[in-house]
Amino acid sequence: MKFYSDILGLVGNTPLVKINRLANQHGIKAQIFAKMENLNPGFSVKDRIGISMIEAAEKDGSLKPGGTIVEATSGNTGIGLAIAAAVKGYKCVFVLTEKASMEKSRYLKSLGSDVVICPAAAKPGTPDHYVEMAKRIAQETPNSFYPDQYNHPANPLAHYRTTGPELWRDTDGRITHFVSSIGTGGTISGTSRYLKEQNPKIKIIGADPYGSIFKTYKESGCVPEATPYLVEGIGQNLPVGNADMKIIDEIINVTDRESFELARQLSRVEGIFCGGSTGTNFAAALKVAKELDEDALVVFIVCDTGEHYLTKFHSDEWMKEKLLLEPQRITAGLITGTKTASAPPELIFVAPDEIVSNALARMSEHSVTQIPVLEDHKSIGSLRESGVLTRLLEKRDLLDAKVSEIMDESFPVLDVDASFNDIKKKLQKSPAVLIEDFKRITGIITRSDVLDLQKN
Ligand SMILES: Cc1ncc(COP(=O)(O)O)c(C=O)c1O
């Protein structure tokens, strides 16, 4: 028989996968490889430290049978700990911030853990901050163990013992550049220490979101004010014990837009379905690789799976809401299907035989200055405030007339699949376009609906 004695045997020994089409598209001569940490049993790089921190704590006696593990996590470390805790029979409580995706917190609950959510905006050191909350819960819970991934030596040690040697072995010692984001710093610090011991010339590149402190902190020693960003699990607003700044040669800042776009491209073009921090890493890897020749071999970490972010940046609707959606992905159906409370999703219209005063009342009730006239779900005309008011000034009796007697021409009609460019073209000539799905008018797009999206 061939089998693993438990799921923990599957942690680590993840493969390298060559990046082909995207490297070509970006004109890269160097070889770029993805280290597929998303293939760990908990689908992230953090499975490695879950088991290593637990085993270290069992050894030094800080974790005893029947104990409860309490940790502050963006989700993945919790998953790694929860898998090991399930196998070994410990209880878990994890403290996340609201920024962590719903998928990760549900996943933790499915693994049997309790989950506490803290406000994302809480400042470090304040009682509501997720790290302070985790410390407090640990203090109040009998027989508890607080791993503190930000400072526990078993975090970088796991990568020194496993991730580093795997990269050295699987590249036959030919790796020239290693690219990793920095959350706790465990991955980059531990892996890089091993790699530099084998070959001090290997360059270590940190990938850091704009808004995080690491780049400025490394380059100047000063800690700048952090600003919010959307990528999960990486970057910090304060220096971290496990993030060894000295071992990193260069830190590259990456925007949310680049991170998400490249993570989405890795899925579509290479079939590598990954999270946002992987996009951050890949963006930094491309920037480094652009300057390198054929002899260079760049490896970046695929930190976790895209499945953790199906309701976030892997959703076109979410990307649109954050004004990050690639323009070529914006369709008429997506715009009408994701209208917000300020622009109601249901289509407001009038029938041709309604009385003009009723139609005007409906326009005023919904604060719209134009309204389509529909009959049997087809567009036969429109009422536009300026035109109607001019006519009413001339002839007040028209208030009691039928809409069909005074209506203007119909707004242009586009199919739900029409592209952003087609919509913009029509809106240059008309204040609104109507959207048709299966021969029925289902929505309207006005100039103000596309103004925000124009920022893309
Ligand atoms: C999605 C994701 N990417 C990257 C990282 C960074 O790894 P490390 O903490 O080893 O720096 C984390 C850490 O939690 C993470 O959750």
C-alpha cells in the first residue's frame, strides 16, 4: 500500500512550475518559476509553519494535551494551524480582521475552529486590534498556546529547513533570484537564509504593497505611516520580529491594481489559480526579470489559492466596485447588474398610455432626469426632463396628455454583452443607453454610471 499516515505528510515538497506565455508577453529572457505553495493541503504557504510552531510548542511544553491554540491571522496561518490541530486533537480560536475574506473564515470554521473578527481599522496596540485581541483571549483561556507567528522562531525555521532546501534542490542550485512578499516575514527570512548560505550571490527580492511600511523601513530605517490597501496577508504597519530586513537585497512596491491584475492573468494565461499576494510577487518578479538575461533563474512564491478570494478580486463584480476591473472585462450586463443603492438596479420606465403628470412624478420620486418608454419590454421612446419641461412651458395642458403624445425618440439599445467601448461611443451621442437581454429591455446605463469606471 502507498499512503500518508495523516494529512500533515502532504505539507511541503511543492513543485516548481515554469511561467511561459506571460513571460513571453512581457518580453522576459530569464526563466521564471512559480513555487506552488497553493498545493499544500490547506492551500497556502502557511501550512508549513502551522505544523512547525505546534511541534516546537509540544517540545518546549507550551502546548499540552487538550490545549487551545489562539492566534492572530489573516487566515492562512490559522488554516495551517487548524489542520495540524485537527490531526493532533487541539482546539483553536483565531482572530481575524474584517479584511480577511469570507472564504478563509468559513474554511477555518469548517476545520472546527472558533473565529473572532476585529475591525480592520483598529490601530496596533489598541484593545480592538486583532493581535491584542488574540493575546487577551489567550490569557483568558486555560491551557492555551499563543504561537505569535510574528515572532515565533519556528516560523522562519520551517522555511529554512524545508522551503529553502526544496528550491536549492529543485533548481539544481541554479536559482539566481528569489521573490517573496512579507507578512510575518517567515517565508522570506527563513528561505533566504538557507539560499544565501548555499550561494551568497542569490538576490532576495521583497514584494510589498504600496501602503505597507517595509520598503521605506528597509531603505531609511524610518517607519512611515501605513495606508490601507486591499491585498490580504502581506505588508505591515509596524516592523515585525520575523521579518529580517538585512537579508533582503531589494524591496519592490506593487499596487493593488497590479497585484490583482497579474494574479488574474496567472489564472487565465498559465492556469495557476492563486491569491492576490501571489500577484504582488509575480509583479515584482516581472520587474526584476525585465533587466535580466537568459542565465537568470527567478523563483516567486505562489502563496495561496484563488479559491480563498472567489468573492473578492476573482469576482468581476467586486473588481468593478473597487474600480479595478480591467476595461476589456466591463460589459453592459456587468454595469447594470452591479448598480448600487444610489443608482437602483431595477429598471424604472413608463408605459406609452400613462399620463404625463404621473410619468413626471415617477421621475421625481426616483430622482432621474430621463426615463425610457417601454411597451411589451420593447423601447418605443423616452421622456427627457429638459424636452418635456420646454413643451409644458408652451402648453400646460400636456400634463394630462398621454406619454406617447409628447415622448422623444428611444435611447439606443445595446446587448448585455456589449463592451465598455461600445457603451462609451453610444453615450457620446445619447444621455443613456438601454440594455437588452433575450429581446427584453432589462436595464439602463447613463453617463454618470460610466464616469467612475472611466478611471480604469
Ligand atoms: C496570502 C498570504 N500571502 C503571503 C503571506 C506572507 O507570508 P509570511 O508571513 O511568511 O511573510 C501570507 C501570510 O499570512 C498570506 O496569508
